[in-house]
Amino acid sequence: MKSDNVKIVSVKHRSRINKISLPSEITINIILGLFCLLCIVPFIFVVIISFTAEESIREIGFSFTPTKWTLEAYQFAFNSSKAIWRAYFNSFFITILGTILSVLICVLYSYPLFRKDFKYRRFFTFFCFFTMLFGGGLVPTYYVSKNILGLNDNYAALIVPALFNPFNIIVMRTFFQSSVPTDLIEAAAIDGSGEYNTLFKIIVPIAKPGIATIALLNALAYWNEWYLAMLYIRTESLYPLQYLLMRTQNKIDFLTRNAAMLGSEISKLVHELPQQNLRMALAVLIVVPIAFAYPFFQRFIISGLTIGSVKG
């Protein structure tokens, strides 16, 4: 009976320690709510501007309540280039394949760096870290990629240069060190498990939150990549979405700047083209697809926050 009373008192004492006061809870919720608004409102504003007519923008500027709504920016974006659907396919293909390969390389490279019984782990750690500080430069990289590796006007030119990311490897190695017990590896070895079997059937399931985080970072990098396309791609059917939309925006900007030199009739047509709302529409077309990747990775990332927590 006495022990039961002690347990009840201990539970009440622990609950008082972990519980925050009602005013503090309200204050925290308000702060978090304001932070969420700061993240969401700008994107909502961009979406509203993308549906705003150019006349309304010239009349009252950017506003949450425009005087006229229109779809002309989206119609122009889809009608001005018939290759936009092909560009969507290219971006999805490059993002999915590049993310899978880069995550595989990251795991295979960072796992030996985590193992203390790997003889050359210091050398390969330094080799990885050194490339974070020093690079070969644009000209040598371009020459090697195009003339030696044959990365020119093909999908490989958009995937291979970004496969190895030293920062992600260091992060993954640190995650292995903080979440994977070495005793588990030793137990698997005693049971006769090989290195690859131990990695993919024992270590990888434990490291899913870290792998999901790395996969999300790689997916964002591949989805937003346009610079490699500018360097290596000449065929329009291979353009990723970002590069195609950037070229479309550059063409509009060029016509706008040189409208006076093209004659009065053409100048009038250029003046009627969507400009400000087109910029926002292009941003929406780029952001919305990749935004759907966050719910997929969210459950893995959140579960990673509880690793190492104390359970009572």
C-alpha cells in the first residue's frame, strides 16, 4: 500500500514538472501560429497575384483583393511552349531517379565511415570533407563532364554531377553514429549476417528518418536544378521544367525591354503580354508539384525526432 502511494506521488510530481501553465501554452500557440502565417501567407499572396490581371496590377499594384481575376498567365505559360508537359515529365524523371541513386550512394559511402573497424575511414572522411572546401572550378568540371564522361545533351548530364553530395554524407554518417548501436552490428555478425545483409535489412530500417531527410534534400536539389541544363542540354525535349520556364520568362523580358525597337504594332502586343502575373504563375507551377513530396517524407522525419528519447 505504501509503495502504491509512493508511485502515485511520483507520477503527480513528474506530471507537474512536465506540465506548463495555461498562459505559457497560449503564448506558445500564438507564436507558432504567427510563424505558420509567416510561412503560408507569402505563398498565398503569390497564388493570388498569379490569377490577377495585368490591368489590376498596373492600377492598384499587388493586392490580396485585385479588381480583376484572370487565367491569362497560366494560359500563356501552357500555350507558349508545347514542351511544358514534356518538361514536367523530365523533371519528375530526373528527380525520382536522381534521388534514388544519390541516396543509395550516400548510404553506401557513409556507412563505412560510421564503422570504427573500417581501416581507411579517416582517409575517406577527409577525402569527402576536402571536396566541401575545394572544388575543381567551372572550366575543368565542364571539360571533364562533357569531353571525358560524355555528359552532353542527355539525362545523365542532369543526374550524374549531383549524385555525390559531401554534406549529405557527413549528415548521414552522424545519423548512423547517433541512432545505430554497434552492438547490433556485432550481434548480426555473430549470427552469420553478411555486410550487405546487415546494412539493408538491419541498419537501413533503423535509419529511415535520416534517409528520408537526405532523400528530401536531394529531391529538392534535383527539382530546382536548372544550371546543369543550361550548361549541357541543347535539345528542347530534354529541358527540365525550371529551365524551360526560365527561358520563357527571359523571352518575355527581352521583348519587353526591346519593344520600342520592334514597331508600334508589335510594341502594343508586347504590352498586352502577361508579365508580373506570369512570374508568379511560373513560381506556382514549380512549387506546387514538389510540395506534395513533403507529406510523403513527413512521417519518417517526425519519427526521427523521437530517436534517443527517454521512455518512462
